[in-house]
Amino acid sequence: MRLGLGTRIIVVSAVALAMAGCGVRGSLEAPAEAKAAGKATSAESADAGSNSAAAPKPHRGFILDGLLR
């Protein structure tokens, strides 16, 4: 049995959409050991926030900063 090109495209697209729907939306969670030790590094821990008493973190340079800033 040979599948036509259109059928192949539909099957591949359906599989890709099904795979893209798997997982949890949002940022990754740090392991419990990293949270307890205060070594959790994630997008949420990168910014102290406007209501935080923590000191702002220094900017780390990146090669694309000229395009992004």
C-alpha cells in the first residue's frame, strides 16, 4: 500500500501537532535540592521583580545584545 503525497503531508502534520501538544506550559521547575540550596536558575529567578527587596542582578553580555537592545 502506497500513500500519496497529500496523505503523507497530512499524517506528518497530525503527528507534529500531537507531539507539540505534549508537555507542560510555562517555565521549567527547578529540582527540590536546587530550590532548597538557593541555586535555582530560571527565567523567573533571573529578575528580582519590582516589589522585591533583593538587589538587581548585573547584566551579562551576549553576542546579540546589539540587536536585542
